[in-house]
Amino acid sequence: MPRFKQISAGAAAGLGLVVVAPLLISAAEPGQIDRAALDEKQLAKLDQLLDGREATGERRCISQRLIRNVTTISNDVLVYNMRNGDVLVNQPVKGCPNLKNNTLVTNRPVDLLCKGDVATITDFRSGVTYGSCQFSMFTEYEKAEEAAD
């Protein structure tokens, strides 16, 4: 991914530059999974969970009571299988370090898990906390419609 050096608008004007950085910052769609950052095993697991599904939108919040299970693909990709059959992917802001073999713990007074909420990464066997991560938008994956013949 290209890296851009940030300069102030004043410096850009002094150099005779037109500032178009907002157009260059992100060519990826919101919620798009960076498949290049995943290894073969992680890709296989992700493909199995999302088989026949396509990203259709985003949700700010989900009900914790409706979560059937959560599969950790990597520190950067979590797949939520819901009791109603929905499948959602969350890519925590800057990932969740040390997530493998540990548990995400949220402390919410309500049932909802939302963008911006922070979860603590905890090893329940030892009681050690390894940090925290912040949830992003939840990307919905619905079964792709069959093409009409």
C-alpha cells in the first residue's frame, strides 16, 4: 500500500501543490477484508465461514444475546455467527493484539455491542489482561443470490 507524507495545507500551497489526499487515502471499500494480510490457513477458514456470501452493508451495533459464536480469523478479523443465521465481520481498529487463545471481555450495561466499544483481551486461566481493542462497524454478509438462467 502506498505511503503518503503528510504536509500542511500552507506548505502545499507554497509548493504550488493541489491537495487531493482525501481521494488517495483509501481506495478500499469500508469493511473490505485485507486478504493479503492473512495466511493460507486463515484465508481457508474465512472462505469456509463466508462461503456463498457477499458483503451487503454495515451495522453500527449487534445484540450480544443473538451471538451464537465468534471465530477469530486473525488479530484483525472476527467473524460473528448470529442465532438468526446472520454472519457479520468485525475488523477492530488497529486489531486485537494477543487475541489467540484469549478471550474478549466487554463491560456493557446494555445488550448491544457497538462500533467504538472497547473489549479487554484476557486469559481466564491466569487472569492476565493483554490489552484491549476497539470495535469497528460490523459488515453484514448475506447469501449471494443465484444468477437466473
